[in-house]
Amino acid sequence: MAKFRIEQSKVNAKSVNRTIRMKEETFDKLMKLSSENHTSFNKVVLECIEYALKHM
């Protein structure tokens, strides 16, 4: 399985707004990843989802 990494250059022109709920510890991990990678929380969540979908 390919290693997960956060792409810095991807920009999506079209998007859909959604509200999601998650465990507080999951939120904290995602926030830490966004801080460590100098990118937005949203970008980290999108990258995680895309990675998971590719590797199902």
C-alpha cells in the first residue's frame, strides 16, 4: 500500500460544503497534521478521504 502523504499543490476548483462529526481525538490528530504540514485542516481531511478511497 502506498504511503500517505499530504500533497501541497493540489487545488480543487469545485467543491461541496458538508458538515461532519468526528471524535475529539480524531479532530486533534488532524489538527496536529495540518499544523505540522503547514496546510489547512480541510486539506488534510480531503487528502485522508482521497487516500482511503483509492486504497479500498
